[in-house]
Amino acid sequence: MRGGNRALIVMPALYTRYARYLPGVDTAGAIDLGQGGTPVVASRSIGPRAGIARLYFKLESLNPTGSYKDRFAGLAIAAAKAAGARQVVATSSGNTGAALAAFSAAAGLRCALYVSENAPAGKLEQMLAYGADVYRVEKFTIDAAESARISATLSVETAARKLELFITAYAISPGPMEGIKTIAYELDEALGEIGDVFLPVGGGGLYVAVSRGFADLAADGSRRARPRMHVVQPAGNDTVATPLREGTEEARPVSTSTRISGLGVGYVLDGTVAIGHARATGGNGYVIDEDEIFAVQRRLAVEEGILVEPAGAVSVAGALAAAGRGELTGDKPVVCVLTGHGFKDPVAVQHIGAVPGARHIGRAEIAASLDSQENGA
């Protein structure tokens, strides 16, 4: 771009595009790092092989910090600046922290993050790279009761210092959560009428936000019907999916044992509200074996060319489970939201690509390596 070194913004900023659906949110000071406008791509292999003719992936992994949490962070940091804060405080299992760290850096604010004890190294390194102060809190997001006590302590201590505590849940940070609704608006623009949407659920905030977004569209006449909104959870953090499928009205706390980073939220945040949205749309709950999630993560990479962290594969695993049970609506589009990039969790990426691994060769062995490729070795 001539005359300067600023990025060229081709379309209006995310919150400006959808301001009519955010009437209670002050978007004037929102931080724009180019979040939103992520692609929707058709499945080339996984969908057809499962008999899902119109399977689509929403690539939230292509937001600036690699996850949908950027849609939250742009409004959260705006709220902090409007309140005159010099510091941002948040809890995170990984992606929220990375997003808030980046947007805080852009706004010139300090950022203190209290994260899950087992947060992946890749996510911790990303937070630190943006200059955040990061604290790994013992048992946080692992033990439901202790997690609730930790959250309560943080609420008390931040309030005493006149600081706002940000958590990606409507129960805690309803204003910034409205930014995540924009996923629904973009899906509507890209695909029109949608039959089924599959979303990974930890605390339930993403699910509730996207459901609210589709409800907005139905209310203003933009859509004839809301899609069925489905809850997908790993077996080690089944707070919502089984209660939903069994007809229970409330989510349940669990002591999480999941290996799926980002979805290990064993205490109830927005889970009960999520069940209400699911009931209203005819959505169902799916609990997925964790080895199956890793298998789908690999399939996305080797069959579709899409690299996601394990949590990003959960929605696809849910769609495959629904197809196997004959529970999809029919010929309408089926959407899976892929929440985070594979480089967020490098250990998981190494796991799915461990065999056969990179081979160390010399120049003299190049011809033989090409021959082995031709022969399928």
C-alpha cells in the first residue's frame, strides 16, 4: 500500500458490518485486527465418504490469533479501555488468553492471564509472545469445585482493584460475547438456509452465542427457520451433551479428564442456557470418544488439507456421529465450526503426524526416495 505501512482493510470492520444486531454493545472503540470474515469451505472427502452431500467447514482457525476468540477480544478490550483500565485480567484454557493478549498489546494495555494447569505449551508460548503475564493455576478447569472457587477468588480480587474479569461466557462477560454471534451472520450470508450446525462445547459460550446469532436472524425475518444446533463434547467433559440427549433441563458439573485442550471446562457456565437453545432448535447432544477426535483431526489434515487443534475437530466428529445414526435433516447444508488452528497444540500435531515422520537422507538418496513415492512405499 503506497504512502504508508498500514494494512489495507477491504471490507468494513466486523462489528460495523453487523452493528444492527449488537444494539446493546458499544462498538465505537472496538479493536480491529482483521477478525471475522473467515472462509466457509465445502468438504471434499469426509462429507462425501460419510454420505453428507453438503458438509461445510467454517474456518475460525484463520482469525488473527488462530481462533474464534478474537471476535470476543475486540469488544472485551474496547470495554476495558472505555472503563479507563490499564490492565486486562482473564481466565483461559488457552485461546481466550492468546486473543486477549494480542488485542491488549494492540491497545497498549497490560494483560494478566490465569490459565488451566494443563494448557498446551503452544498456547502458553503464544500468550507470552504478546507480552502477557501468565499464571498456571493448580487444578483450574480440571476439578469442578476448585475451579469454581478459583473463579470466585479472581472475581473478588479483581473487583477490589476495580478491574473487570473477562471469561468467554455470557454468565460473566455478556457484552463481549455478543461479538461471537457474528459467526452465525456470516454463515447465513455464505450458505442461506442451513439444516444442522455442530459446535464443540466446553463452557457453552460459543454454542450460546452462535445460537443467539441465528435467533437474531429469525427475529428480523432474514431466515425462514433456525438451523438445528447440536452440542458436541469429548467423553472426558460431558457436562451438557448427555443431559441434553436424556431430556434433563440443566447442565451438570464434572471433574474433567479430557485430553482435548480448550474443552476441559468441568463447571457449569453457559451449559444450562445452551440446553435451552438446543431444545428450541431441535438440536441434540453428542459425546465423542477422545481417540476418535484425534482420528478426525488427522483426517481433516490428510483428506481436506485443514490443520486444526483437537478441539477444532470435535464438531466434525459430531457430524459424523449424527450421520451414522441417521439424525441429520436431509439435503440442507451441514456446518461444522472449526474453532482453533493446529499450531495451537503442537504436541497434538506431532502425535497425528508421528508416523512415518520426516526421513533424514543425503543427496545420493533423492532418486530412491522419488522411486519409493511412485511405488507407494
